[in-house]
Amino acid sequence: MKILHTSDWHFGMRWLTGNYQDCQERFLEGLYELIRREQVGAVLCAGDVYDSGTVGADAIALFDKAAQTICGELGVPFVVIAGNHDQPERLAAHRGLLSGAGLHISGRLERDIQPVLLDGGAVAVYPVPFFNRYEVQALFPERRDDIHNLQDAHMVVFDHIRQTMDRTRRNIVVSHAYMVGAALSESDRSTMKGNAPAVSRDVLRDFDYVALGHIHKPQEVGANACYSGSPVQYSFSEEGQAKGVVEIDTADMSHVFVPLPMRREKKTAEGTFAELLARGDLKDHYLRLRVTDRYAGLETQAELREQFPYLEVTQGMGTKESDGLSTLTVEELETLSDEDILQKFIAERFESEPTEEQLALFREAMAREEEAQ
């Protein structure tokens, strides 16, 4: 059978003055077309369905429609795990009832992960939602003293699956984690923040395929493991990057990345004010523009936005490109502290500095996250 691996939908994510919903809808249209064309037998979503645990009704309705189409109209099993951006209990509400309709959602990690059996039991899919080491210590108290970090926690969880899985089946794991060697994009916000700990690929051994989420750039991180990447270009570092899904054939466990059409892309352009206004090819894309003959003040930006409704970043003569977070490379971002990233983000998006109260709340949140690692 053929299985599609996708991840990091981030429904509810916003850009400067709007959201990405029309682009996400175009991705889903392409996904449905591919399911029909390839007679796909199952779909896997490796986490971050939503951009946060407090997304609006439109984002929830978008996922609801996707699940209804995949499971109901197309009759295809749909296996979904919670990522670090999802609210696990909210995502997995009514999971017992939904599984009967072919929608299998895993919110919180469980000690004995029950596989979703496909193709008459020939394929077993183990859903492993995002977790921290304290959850694993609680689930495996006999191994508590062996779990010192996230790497140890992953090894315990994956070893437990290996010990119990039926090796006569095709065994697939769906996981949301940052693996050593994975290439990041600027939209991998939580991964880059504080250099989130990476997990060794040793934890992935002995599985026929590992469907990974968390990183937005599609890539292989081993012979049997792939990130499908996000379905939309969420940052300018992804400019020119194809987006799509990974198609797996369980007959021989081969896999291939399948690009899907994008409604709108991230594009960067430079020129005089008149030259940029003449660029009709840019109108329907998310833009980062640099005006070479004038300062990009509010009046210039307003005039450009009349022509380019999806304009995100404008730089003009006399500005410093490094002032904006979106102009930094991944390598530069990795040298910044968490507070540096926060300050640059607020300066770019809101043209202000964070208040002391905001910084205090940020530090408190960071301390809690570090404790959870």
C-alpha cells in the first residue's frame, strides 16, 4: 500500500497582517488530489497540526474539514500525533470515538503505545507524540535513574517499542523531534530558540520507516527516516524551497518526496521604487522588498502595500538589513540569546521594544521550558 507522510501544518499561524489559511487550503486540495491519483491507503501527520493551543475557530474548522475529507469522503485512515505547538488534550478530544471513523489521534505519550494496524495487519504504525523527559520518567519509573536528558528519554521510549513490536510486519513510527544533523529554517522557531536539544539518530534503528515532524525543511536524516517539512513556506529562509509530502510504498519501503502546488510563496526583490511597482509578477506572493532609491518610511510602505497586499518586510536606502529578524541566517540566529531573538522579533513586527513586564514573563516561560527538557 501507499502511505503519505506530512507534518507541521501550523493551522492558525499568522503573518504580519493576516494568516496563511488560503495557502493551507491549497495544500489540502493538492493532498486530496494525490490521495485519489495514487490510491493512497493511509495518511500520517507528524505533529504541529495547529500553531498554538489557542488558535481560532477558523483553524479548528480547517482541520475538521481535512479529517472529514480524508477519513469520510476518501475513506482513508488518518494517523495524527501532537507536536510541541499543539495542545494535546484539545487535539485528542474524543479520540476513542474518532478512531472508529479512521481518525487516530495521539495527544499524550503512553507507556504501551498501541500501533494502528493497516493493510490487513501487515503494516503497524506507532504514533509517538511530542514529549519531555519528565513524562518518560513518570511512565517508566524503573528507568528513572537512567533518564538524564531528552536523548535518554527517546531511547527508553523507542527501545520499549522495539521490544514489543512484531518484526514480521512493516513497522513505522510517527514522531515529532529534532534529530541531530537536521537542517533548520527560520520558521523553526521553538527548535532554534535556545538551541533545543537534538536527539541522536541511533534511536531510530530497526524501524522500517520513521515519519518525522518538527523541522520545516523536507529532508532525509537517515536511510529510513525523513522530515516531510511544512506544507507552506513560513519564512523567507524557505524561499525557493519545494513543499509537499513523502510518499511511502510498503511493498519495498521505498519513499519519495512529492512536491505539491503552492498558492503563494515567499519572494525577495530589490530595485528602485518605480522598478518594484512595475513588478506585476510579485503581486500574489509574500514579499520582502528593498527599495534602493529612497527610505522605506510609512508613506512608502503604504504605497507599496497598495500594489502588493502580501508585503511583509520593506527595507529602504539607509536602513540596516540586520535590523530585522527575518534577514538573519540560521547560523546568525544560533548565536543570539533567547532575549535577543525576542527583542528583534518585537522590533520587526511591532516597531517597539519589549517592556520589562514582557521580558519577565518571557524569562519565566523560558525557565519552565528548560525544566521540562
